[in-house]
Amino acid sequence: MPDERTGVSVTRETISEIARELFEARRGVYTVPYVSPRLPERDLDSAYAISAEFAALRERELGVRRVGRKVGLTNALVQRRVGIDEPDYGIIHDDMVHASGARLPLSAYNRLLIEAEVAFVLKSDVTDASRASVEAAIDHVTPAFEVVDFRYAGSVGRIVDTIADNAGCSGVVLGEERHPYGEVDLTQVEMVITGGGKEITRGVGSNVLGDPVNAVVWLAETAIRTGEPLRAGEVLLSGSIGYIEPWPADVECVATVTGLGRVVATADSKG
């Protein structure tokens, strides 16, 4: 896939090779070097092609199926922290979804990170990315933890690194309550994460592109453009309301979102 600035193309073999490396690293729980040195700078098409093949490998070899998607880097505070100025997206498979109260074995992750957000669940397909159509397709919302882990030893790296690695998404923990969309003003909700009673991070809903539903609209537009429109029943993560922080071990972590309830999970060092 040619880079507009350099004209350099990434071969299908390179895309498949990198996807296989990331797949094996996730399955074996180890890290690999950043992929960005092998891609033209900001070659998002190739990075997403790697991510798609990474997801396809999981589906073919592990028998999992797609049940949702996540939008990442929607919070300007997070974007500034990592030096990236645009959202990205990844795939959620059925083996990545956990109920509130889950115990996540730390042995299954390289370096577990915690973030909390609003999750949207669709009741119908989204074939028109207008805000009105997206809102009409939403069944309910709930608080959620995104289970964040990368196949790299350091930070998230460049935008192509995070995109290729499924935007860092390794799972989701869904909240205890479901609320009809529109019942709560998502721009005004306040989110707080505590671990063992100590505050980890906090934020307000408007941190997410002004309104968390704007992240879903962005995702709907992107999904239609790439020929994979959002489908009924999918779980959609809209992006972190606060900062993304290290997940503390062996303490109950609780995220509360005003008007939406809470989500609870524990990172288990013995698991």
C-alpha cells in the first residue's frame, strides 16, 4: 500500500508477517519490536490491514467471532500524553468480553492498563453514519473497563504501532446496569476509577470528542467506508473518559459513571 509522501509500498507478505508476529505474541504473552520501522510513516492503511489480518488469524485459529469494536484515542488528554492527534479503532471478539466482577489473570497480559468509558450496544445495523441514524440504532449504554495491553515493551509507540496491535484492545468488562440511550446526558457524566479505595483517574464525558456518541459516529463512518458496517448486537467502546493508567494488582477496581452505575474488576497476580 503506497505512502503518499514517499511512494513506498508495503507488500502483502509484510502485512501477513507482521500480523502473524502480533498474533503469536498475544497468544504466547510476550512482546515484539515496534512495527513502525517496517512501515512508511503514517501509513494508516497498511496498519489497519495488519490489524484486520491479526483479527482474522484469531478468528481462523482460535474460533472466536467479532462481537464489537472499540474506538481509542478519543480523549484529547490521552492524545497529548502519547503524541497522537486522531482516534483509532480495533476489534472486540467474544473471548474478550467479561461481566462486571471479573478477575483478570495478570499472567495473560504483558502490561495491563486500565481505562473506563461508556459502552454502547446496538439494536440495529448502522448503514448510514448520520448522527440521527447512529442514535436510532443504539439500544442501551453501560459503564465499561477496557482491558488494555500491547504487544510492545514500551509505550504505545507511533500511531501505526497502536493501530496494527488492535489499538491495544485486549478485552472489555461490561457494567452492572443498562440504561436506554438518551436517558442520561453523556457529555455531563463524571467518571472516577478507584483501586482498593484509592483514586486512579477521573474525567467527564465531554472529554470524549465532546460527547461519547461522537466517537460512535466516527466509528460508523469509518466502518462503512471500509466495507464493514456496524451490526445489531455489537458492543462499541467510545474511548477513555480519564487517563489510561497501570492496572493495580490484587485490589478491586471500581469505575463509577454518574447516572449509569458502575463496573468492577480485579487484576489477579495469582491467575
